[in-house]
Amino acid sequence: MYPALTDEALMDRLKANDALALETLFNRYYKSLCQLCAVYTKDYAVAEEIIANLFIKLWDNRDTAILNVKSYLFVAAKNLSLNYVQKKKDPVHSIEDLNLEQLTLKDRDNPFKILSGRESYNKILAMIDTLPTSQRQVLLMSRIDNLDKHEIAKVLGISVRTVETTLYQSIKKLRELLKGEHNFTSGS
């Protein structure tokens, strides 16, 4: 193993077919990646399988240029977890499987409200994209992925206090952006 080598140096050794470089990367990131996956999959055994497959894929594609190995691994782990969760949802096999109440439109579900809700949602997502990376990441993990501040801190490797501060700043900035958007649209 090469505990003293940087990720970039390990990737160079990996490209030279050095299995010890893969083992070093595996030992360096396996636990954190499994924890991240388990947050999404709610199943640690599944998370371990996803991460094992990710490292197999890394070995199989070792000739591919990866600029930041850590970022690559964490983004890939999140995406693979989300794909697993999406595939895990039970498909509807027949019309009898559907709940009739789900099919009937309620008064609140009229097309105008659905479209305006979708537009508002897209505007808010566009505004979130303008936030600094750390604020955007914490806000999305908190509000979209429904992670609590302790889980966010664990996944990002930062303190709970930093998560709280960053979340507060991102919500404050988003409110300012929304207020500016409201003033802009109501003035036209």
C-alpha cells in the first residue's frame, strides 16, 4: 500500500496497472463512500455493494483521465445510489395495482396550479444554482435530500456548526433572491 501518495500519484500508478494503488484508494475512501451511499439507499449492505462496483469500474476504466479522484468517487457514489433508489421503486404492472384515489384529480391539482407550481419550482432551482457551491450543496442536502445536519456534516467532513451556519447563510441569500424576484415581477 501507498498511504503517503497523493490521489493523483495513485491514479498514475493505477494507470500503470498497479493493483496496490487501487487498494490504497479503496482503503482511503471506502468507509466514507459507504456512509454516503447508505444515506440515500437506507441499506448499508447495498451501499457496500455499490461502492465495491464503483471501485471495479475505476479499475476497469483506469486509462480514463480523472482530474480529482475524490470528487469523482463521491459524485459517482451519489449518482449510483440515486439510480439504485430510482430502480428500486416498484413499477405498476397493471391498472388494478393503482389506487383509484391517486388517479382522481383533486381541486388543488388543476392544470393552472400544476404549471405555476412547476414554474415556481424551476425558478427556485435556478436561484439555488446561483448560490456559492458550499451553500448550494448544504441547502440541497438539507431540503431536497432531507438529510439532517449531523448526516450532512458526516458526509461533507465538516462540523455540525459549519453546516448550521452555511444553511442559515444559504437560506438568507435565497430569501433575498426571492424577494428581489418578487419585486422585479410585481413591478413589471
